[in-house]
Amino acid sequence: MRCPKCGQGRVLKGYLTKHDQCPNCGESFEGLNADDGPAWFTMFFVGLFTIPLLIALGVYNWFSMPFNIAIICVYITLLSLILLPPTKGIFIAILWYLRENK
């Protein structure tokens, strides 16, 4: 989530809002729109990390079904909220790299 050029300034100024340029070196982030890519990758990784939890909860029957559903909903929500900003930062860095190395 740091500037791909200088490594100091932050790419995101809010939770998911992108700076127009690096606050440290002034590198422009114009035209680096990550669009839906970060959301798709976040969904992929959340699903990948959720499957072992689902299997464990189904096989071992530690808790009741309503409690299992609550655990899964909280887990998926928190994991999505945690992974989305770094994923967007990575996408912006990849787009910057591809733009610089054309």
C-alpha cells in the first residue's frame, strides 16, 4: 500500500480511496484504476481460506448450526474487510509497473 516508485508515500488516502499522486515523491496515479480486480481477488482468497473452516465446522460438529453460521458470517466479513485495501494497493502497483515498463 506504499508508492511503487519511492516506497514511502501511501497509495490509498482512505480505506479504498486512491491518492491522485504520491504525497512523498509526487508520482501520478492518474489512470491507474483497479476497478473490480481487487474485489474479485479478495473474494477468491476469502473463499480459499473459508473452505477449511467450513470443512472443520461440518466434520467436527463443535457448535450448533446457528452458531456455525454466525462464525462463518463474521469470519467472511472480517477477512474481506482486512484483505481488500492491500489487494487494491497491489493492483495499483501492478498497473503502475505495467504503465512504466511499456
